[in-house]
Amino acid sequence: MENPEEATSSEEETNRLENQSEVTSSNGKRKRIHLTQEEASNPKGVKSRRYVKMPWSEKEVKAVTKHFRPHISKGHLASKLECEQCKLAEDPVLRNRTVQNIRDFVRNRGLKNKQVS
């Protein structure tokens, strides 16, 4: 009969081996890498998002476009300072958006307008 400690160590060894993968490097040599639990469960290597994407509400869109209409129409990027001022001016509406969210929105709308034109 097996010792319970030996059974546990063999299970750990099996799990460790299951979480290994062979990768071919750029110079053609193969090497083993250890995968995290998330990487092992996701074989294609697609990373999950750190947060859930939130769609922009109509109020948020109106608040940002009110401040950045010239930027969007000309395709210019908004500065961090401009985004912070917009966020402060439209505080209750844009409370859940970061400065980077606002900058990305302005950039994406500007690119969308360029494609349509």
C-alpha cells in the first residue's frame, strides 16, 4: 500500500507535468516551459481582459463629444490634461471612466470619422 505522502507527491508531479509545454525557440531548439493554471486551461494563448468592457452610455458620449468635437472632427488626439478637465467638468456622468478611457474614445471616434470621409 502506498504512503499518503507519496500519493500526494505523485499527484503533484502529474499536475506539474500536465502544465508543461514544449516550445520551439527562434534558433530551432526545443525547450520546456511551465504554464500557469490559466495558460494551461487556455491552449490558444488568448489572454482574458483584466476588466469587463463597459459600453458607453448616451450621456457619456454626449459629454465627451461636447468637449472634444474639434478634436474628433480633425482627427487630433486629446491630451491627458484636457481629458482630466473634461472628467472634472462632467463629473457625475464620467465618474466611472478613466482619463485613458476618454482619450481612447476620442481617438477611436476620430479614426472612425476619417474612415467614413
